[in-house]
Amino acid sequence: MTKPLVVITGASSGIGAATARLLSAHGHSLLLLARRLDKLEELSLPDALCRKVDVTDRAAVAAAIREAEGRYGPVDALINNAGAMLLGRIVDQPEDEWDRMIDLNVKAVLHATRAVLPGMVDRRAGTVINISSVAGRKTFPNHTAYVGTKFAVHAMSENLREEVAPYGVRVVTIAPGAVETELLSHTSDEQIKNDYAEWKAAAGGALDPQVVAEAIAYAYEQPPNVTIREIVLAATGQES
């Protein structure tokens, strides 16, 4: 028999894909959500329901979760991994980039959490894992809007943990430093992208997504009465 259902948003690449592969290898059934269905299906994981969903669409997220629960049983864990990192200076960054990050990094986390939380509270069991960033704990040049969304993730996670702890539900924040993912490629300012790449190289490179996936699995696989509230990890050479 497979282990309980885990939902992973942004599962088509990077941390999400690495986590999907790892938890599948550990025997879990999965609901994988992303906008690129072909990338989800290329993972070829057993007991994995792949759905093309924009996680800013709360109705679509809720419908996919209901479908997965009908097939695999209740959601035991939600990994809010989908996100956008659009770096820029507030003085000239396109305002629609702020909207995109707020919708995806903040509101989508709330929508997905709301879709699974009532069942977790009723069962008095479950885990919500929010993928934040070191940028949710400190500031960086050209990160103002992005930092704001990740500080929000940290704050929401801690407040939610306080709300649901009496019901046996765990809330975990994973805060990586630079990771080798596609996130930076969506930044529209080429100079900022170049500067970031140089900074990352000077630190000796970024984390492999597999390392972050292993941190997620470590937190999730603790006994139910143990909550790893936060894991902060970064490449050793990343000073900030």
C-alpha cells in the first residue's frame, strides 16, 4: 500500500520536482500541480495524479485536491512550493511583477492551505510545508517586492502554526538560500540577472534542489508530535 497523499505545487521543475521524486521513492501517493503538464508527466512517477493548474486559481486548486483525495484518500501533507522571484528596483520595476509575486507567493499559499486545512483539523493530523527563502528573513539588493512576499510567508506560517497546533497539525517553513532552479530566468532586468549570477558564482554556486528536497522530507517524516518549525539552509559560501 502507498503512504498517504502529499500535494506539491510548482512540481514541474526545481525543488518541486526533486521533492516529488523523493517522496514517491518513499512510497507516497502524490498530487502534482503546475502549469506545465508535460513536465509533470515526464517525471513518470507511480501513484501520482498530474494536473495542469495555475495555483492562483483557488477553485482549480480545490477541485484538483478533491479529485486526488477521491483517488488516494485524505491529504496528509501540502507542500506550497510554487513561487516567482522577479527581482527589480521599486523605482522602475514593472508593477505587474509585484502583482504576480503577491498572487503566487502569498495568496496562492493561502488558497492551497485553505483547501486542505479543514480536513486536517477534523482528523487532527497533517502537515503544511511552506517553501520560503533566506529572503524571508533578511533583505537583499533589488529584492524589495520579493522579500516582502517571503517575509509574509514566514509570518503567515508562524501564525498558522499557532492556530493549528492544538489540533495536531504541523506547519513548517523551509528557507533556502540560492538554489539552482529556473526562478531567476523570469526576472526581466538583464543587468540584475547578470549581477545575481556573478554573486552566486562568487559564493561557489547554489544548492542542488535535491538537498532542499531532503530537508523537506526530513521535516515531514518526523514523528507526528514533533514539528521542525523552520529549516534555513544555504551553500556554505553564501555569506548573506
